[in-house]
Amino acid sequence: MSPTFAAENKLEKFQTDTSVIAVERGVDTFMNACHGCHSLKYVHYRDLARFGIDKERIATWRGDSTLDSAMTSLLSDEAALQSFGKVPPDLSMIVMAREGGASYVFAYLTGYYLTPEGMTSNHLFPLTKMPDALEISTATDSVKRSEIMEQAHDIVSFLSWAADPQKAERESLGYYVIGYLIILTVLLYNVKLQVWSKLKT
Ligand code: HEC
């Protein structure tokens, strides 16, 4: 995909997929590609279980951590400072913390490219200290690139879910409430018709 967002300085709108299956794929990729450096201190393994992700999968991700632990990384701040000169930010709320939200995070992850000098840079964040974790800058064939775009899509969907795990529940509750109000309106309208028909006779 061409980085048109950089040229026009506007982000392609990210479509979040917070289905259990997409979030589950997102956690899996996150654990492999991001968790070595980034923590999710407000997300607990049990939140994943509550959302409906398979307990056995969760067990492979959490290793020796308990189901009640937060998804913190094993990388210490000191080690991070030594390696990157910067502590990688906690990603629990990252889609809320950046202007552009999920669209920004997606464009950032997929925005790495090789400069003519063979250096890795990023369209959105040229001097970022983070390496190209999904290795998109060196992926040349289109199949590989679209695989990476899908991985990034799953990760960002997961991070969007993580920033507001109750959103799906809230929305489905909203549908129930609206459905209930519609039924109530129909019933009351019928009552009104009956009352009026009696009054007219
Ligand atoms: C090798 C360590 C490492 C890995 C692996 C890594 N990151 Fe990072 N990440 C960093 C560092 C260091 C920063 C701070 C960059 C800076 O501010 O220059 C960072 C910053 C970020 C930011 C914030 C950017 C901003 O606007 O400030 C996001 C979002 C992010 N990483 C997401 C991810 C995701 C998602 C993955 C997995 C695909 C990932 N990172 C993998 C080290 C890493």
C-alpha cells in the first residue's frame, strides 16, 4: 500500500474489528511481536478470558503469570533505556493517547520504510527509537506486505478493544434498550387506539 497518508498528512480511517476471533489473533501477534518491549498494565489475562478467548490459548501466552496478572512485559526500564535510549510506552491506552487514535497506531506500525541510504525510517515518526517490529520495511512482495497489514490490523483491533473492554457490552445493551423502547411505543400506541375508540362510541 502506498503511504498516501504521509503525503497528505492525513490518516487512512482504521476500521476496528473487535470480534473475539480478530482480537484473539491480535493478542497472539502482539505477544510475539510487541510484548517483549511493551506492557499492557491495565489489561489482565482474565479480561481476555471474560471476553471469550480460549483459556488454553491464554495459558500459552501468560506462561508462569497467573490469570489475575496484568500483561506486563519482562523488559525492565533500565534495560530498555540502555538498548533504545527510551522506555517503550505502556500500550493499554495508546489508542486514546494519540491524536488519530487507532488510525495513527495502524499507520505508525505499517509506516516503516527503507531510505535510499538503506536506513529504516517511519513516515509518521521519522526519528522513532522503535525498530520496525513487523518488518514491513524489508518486505517487498505484495503477499508478504498484505500479511503484515493484516497482522497490524489485528494488533490495533486488539489494542482498541484493550483501551475500552466494556465497549462491546455497552453497545449491545444499547440495542436492547432501543428495541425495548420500540416495543413499548407500539404497545402504548395500541393502548391509545383502544382508549380513543371507546371514547368515540
Ligand atoms: C524492540 C523493542 C520494541 C518492540 C518489539 C516494539 N516496540 Fe513499540 N516502541 C518501542 C520504543 C523504544 C518506543 C518509543 C519510541 C520513541 O518514542 O522514539 C516504542 C513506541 C511505540 C508506540 C508509540 C509511538 C508514539 O507515537 O509515541 C506504539 C504505538 C508502539 N510502540 C507500538 C508497538 C507495537 C504494536 C508493537 C508490536 C508490533 C511494538 N511497538 C513493538 C520499542 C518496541
